[in-house]
Amino acid sequence: MKLHIKPRISLSAQALPALAWIAISLLNPRFAQSQSTPNVSPVVALGNDLGRVEPGKEINLTVVLQLHNSDGYDAAVEALYDPASPAYQHWFTGQGFARYAPTPAEFETVKDELLKHGLTVVSADPDRYSIRVHGAATNVEAAFQTEIHTFQYNGRIIDAHISDARLSGEAGALVSSVAGLERHRTYPAISVAKDFRTGKPLHQKVLTETDADGGLLGEITDRALGTPSPFTYGAPGSPPRASYFGSVYDANPAKTVSFTPDQLQAHYGLTSLIKEGYDGAGQTIALVEAYGYKDAESDANTAARIFGLPALKSSNFSVVYPEGKPLDPGAADRTGWTVEIALDIQTAHSIAPGARILVVASPGEDDEDMIASLQYIVSHKLASAVSSSWEADSEIVSGPAEEKAFNAILKKGAASGISFQFSTGDDGDQGLGTPVGAVSVPSNSPYATAVGGTSILNDPGTSTHTVAGWGNNLIYIAMAGVADPPIQLGFQGGAGGGESVYYAKPSWQKDLPGTGRQVPDVSALADPYTGFAIVYTSDGEQNFLAGIGGTSLASPLFTSIWAIADQYNGTPLGHAAPHIARLKPGQITDVLPTSSLVKSDAAGTVYNSGGAKFYSADGLFSGLLYSQTRFPSAVWPFDSEDAAVISFGTDTSLTVTHGWDNVTGFGEPNGLPFIQGVTGKTHGSPAK
């Protein structure tokens, strides 16, 4: 199987800072219209219009209805997360939702209008907050009085309506938003450590029985950095020549750089808690995925054999397909979701081995498919801790209709006592050069807990580890000889984050900078070059893949810790982000800028006929970094002729600072202090 990873976003004329949008509006009438029209996506202006969609194209829609007293609803949900309120953690049930729900007559008016245009009802929210329908594009266009076109933008294909969409008839005034008129593919937020010469995964092999019986454990190391060493390239006396010195990345070819479950449990302060029975017992972790794949359980159990974890079986693992299995059984393999699903399951089981894992798999991978799965979890009260390791797109091209539809279901989840975690993405500031507007959907919602990423690096001079914000850049220093000058390969991936242009800061972010909702809230391991290892099956063979990361790793990792916190609390804590924002110093590990690890950052001198030129660590990465001047780097040698320098903690214009920052949020969980901080308890509920 070819490993499908979301394409890295590059700088382009179409990826523009938020401040430039004003100028574009003056020059581009279509863009100005998209900004002034209530629910049209900016992609209508910024993308290349490929024409109207086929009339017979089948479309699913989630139609969200207007609520009664929406301001009162917002205030009531906020009170659920205010420790001073008598409503604190008194989660809504049917009666609570009914207070704000559309009337039966209003719901029937909307449904009848949809049916009148030839659409069929797929499902309906039991509280009448939304209705899901299906039909041909021509019927959808007629019902909502618009046209749907296909656009190409920055290498992606997006469907979007080109004018304000409003349901015809009296029902139009009863509709708040519609998901599905604007269709974005959702992308797994996976990154994989790659051989910088070939672009292929650095640590991948077909598993043998010996490997599965524990033979792999001796090949895995959490020591990414080796002892500082000198390196020379080029023939003596024959320029160009080069001499470099620094810590060494991947110094031992016989070892695979990745963390094991035991090592991650220890890093996050969970070892003692798990031994005491606080391992997620009695909790369900739901994983929102596309397609599903048949070998998910057997792959997870092979990984469990390798790492000494309990087996998954029907009592603690299941898969639900809310709308049936996908028509194409190979869809997950073709689109990269096989690896995503394996990563999510195996990460969750590694961190909370006593929890029940539930995969909620949609038959497609569009944003509206995922909204339907989120709705299914809320309607059926399937879990209190939910991980979604994907992003629908960025605010650069997301329209108000999509934003409001995601926000509506996530708000309902928060009211129900559910914490929805979302990956913030692996593309830093999305190529904007500014954090404003760079956040991904739906991690930007105030009712989502946005999970950013970190690197966990060993200090070569000690037995300790240092945590940095995730962001890698790469420089060739030798390529079949000396690279003169060094060749900048540039940004290889980093945690997403920034300030929303759609949502104002929620009350629990009042002390943070800016005016928009700030992302992320929290962070966990995401750097593939200090990553994790999984097992997945493709083409009938089980594969071992190490050096896997991305915020796809961070989201289920944090969600599993949150499930343990729910267990410790005895009842669901609900939406995690407000709890995290209230933590005191010592209850979460603040991720700080790192200047160096034992003063061993990579640096060197290149000698040529013109003399000698010294390159400091900063100099090697000159022009690639924004305000970042304190970061670790290491020489990455492959052989006598090929080598690179890799940086850590260099995440585009996003920058790690003291306190909250737009790479790591408030920081990483730190075991018992974190759990006691979010629960307010010094003794947990008995394990179940």
C-alpha cells in the first residue's frame, strides 16, 4: 500500500494573510461578494471555478434549525462550565434541550419543504435541532435557491454554493445553517518520519512472527539524539569541503526512533495511576473515522502483543457504522485512513488500556459525513471523550454555513457533557505567515478542544527529556558531496494553531491575546521524528510503521488522558478546554522555548576556493524562521556523502512562549497534578 499523507501546504498567492483580504475585496468583486453574502465560502472567490456539479450528483445535507432563545441557550451552556454556577456540570438531557428546541410544527414545516423538492429524510435529531436529508444536486439547488460549483484551490477540490443559500418558502426563516452545500474532504492529520533522500517512510517493514512476539522491542529507542560528533564531507585538499559538529539525529541505524506505550505513560505521569486502576476503566473513547477497515482489531492486538498491553475483544472494542459500511471496501487503503484508524485505536489503547474503544466510521470522508457521525455520538450518548484526528479545511476557505453546522453539533455535545477533541493540523500557519485565520475547522470551534503538538527530545548529555513545540525544518549539508551552500528543504511539518476570524474568544480565554478564539488549548506528542509506532494491514500483510506522528497522534493521546480524568472524577467532566484554561501553575507542563540541548546544536564550516564560511544553527535556517531563535537542531547523517540538519521547535510564524502559545496551548498534561486540577479532587472515584 502506498502511504497517503495529506499534502503539505506551501506558500502561494492564494494563501494570504487575513489583513490582505481587505485589499483583495477591492480588486476582486467575487471575493467581496463572498464576504458580504451571509453563507458563501471564500473559495468561491479564491478558487478556480471548474463549473457546475453534475445535476445527478448525490448529496447528503445536515439542515440545522433555528433555536428559540439562542442567547439563553448559549448562556445556559456556559453556566455548565462555571464552577460558581448552581448548574455546574448538570448536563442537559431531553428536557433541557426541549427548552430551546424548534416546535414540532416548525420542524414539520422544514421537513415538508425539503420533501417537496424531492429530498429524502435520512435521520433526524431527537430534539429537533437538525434533520439530515439526501438527494440529487439539481433538487438541492432548487430547494436552496443556489447553484453548486466545483472549485480547485491550492491543490484541493471543493464543492461550494456560489450565492446565498436559503431554503425556499416559509421554511427558510426556520433554518440556521446547512452542511453539505459546501463540501470539503476531511484529511487525516498524519505525519510520518521520512528518508530525506527518497521521501519514503524512514521506519517501515513487514512484520514477522518473531517481531510480533516481542522481538521489535529491542529495536525501538526514545533516544532520538546521539552524542555530539564531528562530520566531514568532501576530499581533503580538494574543495569544496565541509566540517560540521552537533548532536546526531537517528545515530544508531540498528534502532528505530519512537516511543513505546510504557514510555509515553511514564512521560505523561500515568504509570502509577494506571497501576492503581486509573486506566480508563468504565469509560468509552469514541474515535471518529472514515470508512473503517476490517483488520483494525487484529492489528491492534498484534501491537498489544509487541508492547505487552491487554488484548482488545468484543467487551472493550467495537465498530459502529451509523449509515452502513462503505461501498468500496478498499477506500480506507486508497485514502490513507487505514493508517489513521490504526494510529487512533492503538494510541488510545496504549494510554488508557482499561477503556472501551468505539470506532464510529462514516461511509465517506466529506465534512458533512463527519458531522453526521458527531451527531450520532451525541444523539446516542455513546461516549464522553471523543477524538477526531482530522481537519475539514482551514478558515482560509471555510464558509459560514459549514462553520455554523459544526459549531451547532459541538455545542450540543458540550451541553451533554461530551468533550470533543480535534487535531489542529500539521501545517503550522497554513502558509499564511500570520496566525490570524490560520486555524483549521472544526478545531476552531469554542466547543471543541483543540490539540496541538510537541516534540519529546532526549538530552544527549543526561537521562532526561526536553519538550519542545512541534515544528521541523530540514537543510541538506551533503548530497553526493558537499552542499555549497547548504540547501534549504524548508518546513517539513508542525502543529497548527492561531486566532480564529470566525469566533470571538470564549469567556475562558479572556486573558489570552487577540480578539478571536485562540487555538490550541492543549498539546501532546506529534513530531514524527520523535514519534510513535503502530501496526497496520495493507494488501494482506501486517506492517510495522514507526516514526508516525502529526496531531493525529496528539488528539487520541490527550483524549485518553481525559478519559482517565473522567474515571477519576466519577462522572463526565464535559468539554475539556474550559477546565484546562483554569489550571494553576504546576497542574500542567508549560512547554517553553528551548535554546539548545547541552549546547550541541548543529553548526559547521564550508571551505571552497573563495575561503571558508561558517554557518551557525541560526545561519543554516536563516530565512526559514520567523521570530524563533531558540531551538534544538542535529546533524542527520545517512552515509559518507548524504547528510542533513534537522531542526525541532521551528513552527512557521507560530511560536512557543511562556504560558499559553499558539503551538502548544497551555501545555502538556502531567499526570496526577493535571487530573486533580481539572477534577478539583484529591482522591478519585474507585476504578470500575
